[in-house]
Amino acid sequence: MSPRKVRLLADSIRGRESNTVLSQLESIHQPVAKLFITTLTSAVANAKLKNADIQSLWVKSIDVMEGPVFKRWHAVSRGMAHSYKKRMAHIRLILSDEKKGEKK
């Protein structure tokens, strides 16, 4: 998935509670939503292992960076080829269980 497509959905879930984000992502019919569901459930499972309060988790930050690019080509008329790039994205998701504005 290209980073541009992923960033559109990432901007809408930044700073929100993880429980509400998961329920809303399940109702979105886009392939990007499945990526975020797996990433968010993995982050919640990691927080659970670190004894964090799961009910108060919220998305502290989410970064979408460009990954490697596959260079491909498509055959066209007269024996020529047009090139295109298959872009990938890296998603970094940070959850927090402390209240917004509060520091430990």
C-alpha cells in the first residue's frame, strides 16, 4: 500500500482511544483499514504484556514512512515498456495509557 493512501487514514485515528478506533476501523471497507487493525491489535497485545491499562490506551503517535519501492514495467505497443513503481509503507504506532497532557 502506498504511503499516501495510508496517511489519509492515519491522520483520522491519531490521538484517539484504541477501543473506539478498532470498532470504527472494522466498519471501514478499505484495504488500508485491515493493515491498521492488525497493527493496532498487535500494539494492544504488546501493551497487555507490559501490564498497561488496556481500557485507557490511546494512540499517542502514528508515523507512516516510505518503505522500499518495487520497480515494474508494463508492455505497451511497438515493443516498448512503461515503467511504474509499487510503493510500500512502514507504519509505526505508539500507544499510551497515561492521560493526555499528564507526565509520569
